[in-house]
Amino acid sequence: MSDQPRVSQAQLAAELRAFIDPDYVITDNETMKPYECDGMSMYCEMPLLVVLPETVAQVQQVMQVCHRYQVPVVARGAGTGLSAGAMPHADGVVLSLAKFNRILEIDPLARTARLQPGVRNQAISEAAAQYGLYYGPDPSSQIACTIGGNVAENSGGVHCLKYGLTVHNVLSVELITVEGERVTLGSDGLDVCGMDLLALATGSEGLLGIVTEVQVRLLPVPERARVVLAGFDSVQKAGDAVGGIIAHGIIPGGLEMMDSHAIIAADDFAGAGYPREAKALLLCEVDGTEEEVEEHIEQAETLFRELGATSVRTSRSEQERALLWKGRKSAFPAVGRISPDYYCMDGTIPRSQLAFVLTEMERLSQEYDLRVANVFHAGDGNLHPLILFDANVPGEFERTEAFGSRILQLCVEVGGCITGEHGVGVEKIRQMAIQFNDLELAQFHAVKAAFDPLGILNPGKGVPTLRFCQEYRSLEHKCQQHAVEADHD
Amino acid sequence: MQTNLVAEFANTAEGQEAESILRACVHCGFCTATCPTYQELNDERDGPRGRIYLMKQFLEGGEVTEKTQQHLDRCLTCRSCETTCPSGVEYGRLVDISRGLLEERLERPTRDRLLRQALARVLPNRRLFGVLLRMGQWFRPLLPGALRAKVPPRQEAKPWPAASHSRVVLALAGCVQPSATPGTNASAARVLDRLGITMVEAPEAGCCGAVNYHLSNHDAGLDAMRRNIDAWWPAIEAGAEALIMTASGCGAMVQDYGHLLKDDPVYANKARKVSELTIDLGAYLLQQDLEPLTVRQSSGKVAFHCPCTLQHAMKQNGTVEQVLRRVGIDLAETTDKHLCCGSAGTYSITQPELSQKLLDNKLKALTIDQPAVIATANVGCQMHLGSKAEVPVSHWIELLDR
Amino acid sequence: MTDRSEQLLEQVLAAKAAGQPLRIVGGNSKAFLGRQADAESQDLNVGEHRGIVEYNPVELVLTARAGTPLREIEAALAEHGQALHFEPPHFGDSDTLGGTLAANLSGPARPWSGSVRDQVLGIRLINGNGEHLRFGGQVMKNVAGYDVSRLQAGALGTLGVMTEISLKVMPRPAASLTLVREMSAQQAIQQMNARAAEPKPLTAACWQGGRMYLRLAGAQSAVEATAAKWGGEVLDQADGFWRSLQDQQLDYFKGEAPLWRFSVRANAALAPLPGAWLLDWAGAQRWYRGDAEQPQLEQLAREAGGQVSLFRGGDRSGEVMHHQPQALAGLQTRMKQAFDPHGLFNPGRLYSWL
């Protein structure tokens, strides 16, 4: 990508205003402010301009203009990403898909929904409810995050262990290429001919194209769903209980864990009645037909007691179940009640390593002198340690970053990865060198080049330059003598 | 989030309150999902998180112009975002503070200034508003469509109950309600009468102060509050059980008297007491035995519109519905309960286009189950909904006043 | 039992040096898939690179070398009451894990359990530059970098040689039962989808020869309750039926006539074509045998929201896969370039231009 933009803000704005309502081409720094970061507010950058198109043709035209002048483009849904993937580029355009918020069609018989990218995740299930259907992947940010952002991040959620990630629930995606062409990946059918570009695009963090339409598959709302709430007096016991449930052949609809910090903050907001004294809490949802839920709930309750739960409680009504989940899903922002800022990690580890990693994190928390609240998808090993800090205290964020990096390194060491659902973005770009060697990164760059030869789509995110990685590895080596070399066979 | 207020604001009570609110926000974006203006415009500048950033920028000394003011003006102060925010961000307070401070900084265009001045003069003035309303009602057929829709049909209030009971509650007459919807308080009094409770109004009490306060005329608003406290005080001292709010917009304001006047050495305590006594009519009724109010006949489904002020400010989401169900009223299904009807005080006049869109959306959401009538708990919402609804719109208490 | 990745890598490097196209062969059970291979290609036999590398039942993860036969994997899983959810077809005993992913072949449970691609967690790949790379991992969720692992699905080996594959596995259902009803194909489409929209333990649905087959699997109580509610004749030896459908052993699949595979919207109306249909995946996968030609079939597939390919038989010298719009073909071409710049792997196998 060229080092200098080949067009001025005024010129670019004029070209964009030729086909977009001038009100939705934002050029003044004053009101561009809300777009300077996503859910990861510590990483900020003011863009050249922000544009809010309303039609696919306008998106195509934006891409054509930006491609012509080699202006970087950062796509944005609801800006709830936790890896600064939607953070603007200083010389680039923020392309907001928020105005694309219509559910174009729901086919109840085929169990599919055709969506514009700005449709909120939760809105899909709300709209499908009248047909007895719902959309499976439910990020905790589902109240606000968009399906376009979900596709870009391959978002997961509470129910992903049983119902899959975004990639498992998307049938097709309409992608606007960097040159402004419209391409459909996937189809109404379940499979397409040839290589799976749909899977490649899902999770590509806006680096390969702009999603302008998504067709998802919907699931029948289970006849019954109940949540077993199990409190433990240690995170280790809770961690072990996770494996225990699955070892018994029970695949929960959701299996989530919270530690004491999270329990308190979430309960303050939701008033769900969590056992506030517990050190760790497991929420295990069992769904299915009435018959099988009865069966499995009984088994789960028994298992939890056997595995050391200090309290076991099962939801008695749909309202109670919803309230229990409300607390969990709001736990991230609820920690705003107990700390001004948080830094969310997203590593995935084998479930068998849960106890070990949680223990190790407790140790590191003391080492770095930063509190950690744990709220995560225990069932699929996707950790979300929230490092609590105060941005107004000088140096505290830097220490937080270091702590976070150490955590991700630990994840890779135990056979996991650096990100399970939030993406790499800017936040974890340095940790990519921990998980991949240079050849693998080079292959990623080749994939990127196939879609975006000029590198204008969300540059500087997701996949680091090789030089950047080498330097980071050197730095890391100096800091962490005991870093484990990734397997480069 | 990280904040860095300029000295000018950092050293004031309002500034410090604002900073405290800002610090609670972790930029998660949940609030945008339930913000009516963001859901309509899809522009982050017109959503709570975006406005928080704009206000943060203002308080941190950044340049702000009418552009920022426009986005803050578009906020309905419905406080749906507050209900949604897991981190406890008190958005309503933040926007009141910021708007007030901004109003002192920026001069508005003449037309806007004139309009707001006119609203501030007319709306709180019960008599003046009444006269103008009657004229509008009389000339209704000759009015252009848009203006005609804003004038509610002339309403005849049922007789106030004659009987007097030992149990007494205070009620706010308000500024607009007596002439626009005189039937509301009358029905409330009659219903309470059937429960052996006497409802009285303090004649000297007027506007709750919301009109001026939310038009960023904070001083005038606070004066109105003091006036009301003075008017109510005798009855409070005399033992009124509660200060019943039949209009949630006013209720939300009065409930905040304690907070807003906390730094007034003269009125702080009284204000706190008033706020403590303030309760929405629905919440008060839920505490009573509702058997005598059982509705005998079904006149079709009722779609209840819970005003933003009742949901998010007074935090009585679901309360009125419980009362209605308990007395046997068949409630119609509705959707998107959290979305504002677009009335929002003076919003329907200062932001007519957006207000109408919100009204359309709300009416659609309220009528999916073909209700025979729409009921609500706030005079502003009642008038606004009534201007376009194809079924009658009434205050919910009127449904219990058989 | 043997790791032959070094040898495979050497062969690729040699082919790269010589500009020699390679035909990746697992067990060669799906040789009939894709276009006729390049006559000049040399075989790269992955079938001997076999063996289960790692399997932890509690983790629900299994990692094996690409040449490992499916039956070996399935046997190992069965010992722990687990299975490959996607029910890959066996075209013989030598079907490999690699071939299955490369061909993206899934069985009757596809709509409910996902495809082979959906169960992939990670791979090791030798690309066209002769580099042995690792993508994905052994954990359920991993969005670091581009999803190169799942990209391989359906690529028929055109993007590189997979040497190792990690899969998510699932517990085998406790009970299973198959209901049969006689009805027309169009009725079955309606019925299968209506049933699929109900919150019941449906795990397979097909129509063939005037009969609709529904498979229920899961908790004994749920299966029985649903069967009682839905009604229909219970099929004996149902496992055999589904196995035969899965492995394309039913009589329908016999013969030399071209076999067309539609992947379309489940509830799309049945095209009024003369010939024989078999509907699987509740109508989302449709097999067709008849005299219709590709342009017509592609048009019909497009109208039904999907694609059609010549799965077996017929003229395999032309395109056998659904024709792609130009922009998409361009992307695929550049993707091939990204992984295999020298065009070593299975040239022309997927499309003539790939």
C-alpha cells in the first residue's frame, strides 16, 4: 500500500457525496469522534472520514473510489469488537454498515434468514421467534453486535459448543470485493462446488471484503431449556467439572464459567440471584425435547454435586433462565461497575488445561499486580480473562498489555490458540508470531493478496508483516526466556 | 473509560458528576441496541455511546459546534440506554449536564431560539396553554394537516369524586394535562375513591420543571421544582401517603428532585422527601387490593404503551401491565417495548421528522395484535400517539374508571 | 502407523523443481469426483501417510494423518462411544480422511451435524512452494489468521496436500429410529422441512422411490416420544439403509448414467425433469439421474438457490462443477495462485481453469 493517500479528504468526500447523502459522509473531526474506536476503547485512531452507505451499490461505489485512490477501508458493524478490528486507519475510510439493518427474508420452512449486515444478532432470533426458530451463535454482545461483524469475526457465544460458530450457521455471504465487485460465497444450499471460500471469508476480520448480505440457517427453538447453576469454592474444581460433564456424554447447549469478580458485577446489574459467595460459577444449559432435558438435567445436577459443587440450582421457569443468562451476557460491561477499564483476552485452550491455566493466571495476576475477572465459554475452552485496570493511571495499560500477551502465550503453550472468537485485529497482532511461523504468515499474506492486492482493506490488522513478527519475537525472547518455540515442522 | 476533563469542568460539581458517569462506560455498545434514535438513524453519533464520546470530547475541552449540539438535541432523553447499560452509566444525568453546559456556550439560530423560548413560555403556563389549545380545537377543520394532528380532540372530564376518605394522596395536576387530558386525574381520583383513597391536587403546583430543565433552562426548571415543593409541603406535612404521578414524564422529574436540588441548602431535604414520596400511579395501585376494580366487560384488547419515563427513569417496567391484568383487562401483544414513541417532551416539536418516524414505528409495534384501544401512562405520549393512531388512545387509568 | 510427511514433502519439492503436476491420491475412492485428471500428472500417494496422532475423547478432538482410512478412525471413536457427526461416505475400505475433507463429503446428517468442513479444527498442509504449514489447531474455537483449514473443503486437493487433520468429534446418540411414509417427492420436501423446523431429534431425512425416511436419534425418551407423535412405519435394519445411502450403495446409485448432485434450498420446488430423483438432507441435497443437460440443470439449480455438479459419470472432460460467475472464478484462480503458484496439485481437477 502506498505510504501517502493519493487524495485529499475534501476530494474524497466530494466524490463520495456524489452518490451518498452528504449527511452520511462524515468529515468533521468533532463528530467523527464516536468512530475512533470499537469495543476495545484503548486503541483509538481518527479516520480520514466516515461513510454510512445505505445501498449495496453505494458500498460498491465506495470501494471503487477507495480502490482507485488506494485509500484504506475499515468496515464497521456495531463497533463492539474486542480486538480493535474496527479501529479506523488514520488515512482511511470507516465504512459503516449500520444502516443495512433489515431482515430481508425469513423462510420458516427452509429455516433460513437473509439479512443485511447491520442486523443485530439478537434481532435475528427475535424475528425468527414467531416461527419457532432462532439463530444459534449468540455472542454475549448479541444485543448490539451485527451479523456482518459476526461473520467478519466468526463470532462464537454461549451456545457454540453444541450449535457451532458463525461459520457453522451461515449459508452464504454477499461480499463486495476490494474493487467493488459483488460476489456471493455459498448459496441457499448447504454445500457449494469447489473450495470453501465462505469459510475463508468467515473470520477474515474485514481484510478480504465487505459483507453486504448474509444468509443464515435457523434452528428450531428447543421444546425446553433449563440452566443448572453450580457454585464452586475454587476455579480449579469448576474447571475440572467442565470436563466431567462432557466426559459423561452430555453436550450442554451452553457451559459458561464466571469467577467471583464477575459474579458480583453481573449480579449487581441483573439481579439474577447468583451465589455471590462462590469462587467460581458454572452455568450449564441443557436443551432439547422435554423428555431429554429432564433426563440430562438430573444427570448434570448429580454430576456437579459429585464433582464438588457447593451449590446447585436449576432454573424453574423461562423467565428465570433468561435472567441467569442476562447476567452472564452482561458480565463484561458489568465489570465497569468495579473497574474503570478492562482488557479482554480471548485465548482458547483444551478443556483439560482449564484448571492449570486458571491457576497460572491467578499467579500471574499477582505478578503483574492486576486483577483478573474470568467470564468465559468453558464448554469450548474459550477463555475471557478480563484484566481490570484504570486507564487514568500512567503505565497501567502497558502493564496490562504485557500481562495479556503472557496469557496468550500460555494458551499457545498448552496447545491452544491466541483467539477463539474475538479475532486478532490490532490487539493480538503481535501474538500472531507466537502461534505461527514465518512461512505460515507468508501464506496468510498470499491469501490476503489474492483478495486485496493493494492491501487497502483493514490494513495493519489480523496478520502482521514478517518483519514486525521477527522484531516482536526478539522482544519477546528478551522478556520471556522461557518462551516455547512454536512447532515449525 | 479514560477521561481528562478540562479544569473548567473538572472543578465543578456537575463536571465531576459527569466524569464519574463517563468513567463507568466501558464502550461495550450494548446501549446502542435499544436507543430509538440509533435504531432509526444507524449513525453512532445519534446513539448513546456516540453521544457519550461527544460529551466526553466537549468536557475534555475539544471544539464543539452546533454539530455536536444537533446530535445531543436528537436524544430523546428516554433513558432506554440506562436500562440497557450493564455498567450502570447514568446517561440521563450526563446528557442533562452536558446539554446545559453546551447551551451556555453555543448560541442557537434565531428560529430555534424563538421556538424553544415559545415552548418554554407556553407549555409550563397552564392557563395560556389551555387557551391556545381550545382555540386550536375550535378551528381544527381549518388547520393544515400537520398542525391539526397535534391538536387533540376536546375532552370532557368525568366529575371528580365528592367523597372524602381518611387516606389521602397528593397528585400533580401538571401544566399540559389539565387542558389536554382533563379526564386522566379525574379518573384516577375516581378509581382511588373506590379504593377508599382521596386524591387531592395542590392548586399552586404547576409544571414539574421538566420542560425548562430539558430545554437546558436549568435555573428556570429548578425554580419550578422549588415552587412545587412549596405547594406540596403542607399536604405532605399533613400526612399524604404519597405523591401520585399520573404522568410518568412528570413523575420521572419529581423523582429526581432530591438529586437535582441536593446542593440547594434550603430545599435539599424537602426535595429528597418529595422524591421519596413520589410514586407512579400504577406502582401505588399494585400495593392496593384491586378486587373492587375488576373490570366486568371486555371491550377488546388493550395495547399498553409504557412510557420511557416509566420504564427507564421510574423503573416501573411491567407494573401497569400487572395492574391491568389483575383487574381483568385483556392485554394485546406488542413488540419493541423499549422504543420511544417520539413524544419525549418537546421533542415532537423540536425534532418533528425523527419524532414522526418514531411514532410510526411505535404505532406499528403497538398494533400488531389489533388492539381496540391504546393505553399509556403519560400525557405527552397520549397526545402524540393519538395524533396518528387509528384506534382510541387513553390513559390506562381511564380504562379502570368504568 | 507411519509418518511419511518427509517423503511427501520431498516429492512436492521435486515436482516443483521439475514442473511436474501431481495427482494427490488418498485411497482414490473419489477418483470419479471432479474433472478428468491431467494425464501427465504423477501420483502423490498420501494413503500410506496414516495413523491417529492424537485422540482425547473428553476433549472431543481427534487428530490423524491425512491418509488414515475412515474405518480406522471410526473404529477408534466407537470404542469411546463417539463418532464422526458428519457421516462421511465410504466408497470402499480405503477412503481416507484427507480425501473426505478434500471432497467435502458428508452424509445424511449434514443439515443437523454440519459437514466434514464444519468439524475441522486444523490441518497441516504442504503448499505449492513445498512448505509444510500448520493452520488452525486442536481447540474448538480459533480465529487466528485466515481459515485455511476449512478452505480445503471441496478444493479436491487443488490447494495443497493435507498431511494432518484435527477434527471435532461427538458422542454417538443413545437411541435411533427410522420412520417411513409413502408420499410424492414434492410432498416429502414439504414434510421433511416441516419436521426439521420442529424441535425434535431429527438427524436425517430423505426421500426415494416414493417413500420418505426420517431418522430420529438422541435420548431414548426423546426418540420414542417423537416417533409416537409423528407416526409412520418403523424401518427395520435402519442403520443399513442410512449406511447404504451414505455410501451410495443404494440401487439408485448403480449404473453408468450420469449422476448429478444438487445442493439447493431445502424447500425449493422439485424441478419437473424426467428422470429419477433421490432427495437427502431434507431436500437440501438432491441426486438426479436423467437426460437433462448441464446448462438446464445449472439454471434449475440457480433457480433453486444452489448449485449442481456432475458427481459421477457423464462427460468429465468439460466442467463438472457448477459454472461460477466471473468474479468468483477470479477469486478462486487467485486463491489457487496463492497456495500453488506453480500449478502442481491436481490441475484441472476442480475446474478446467483451476
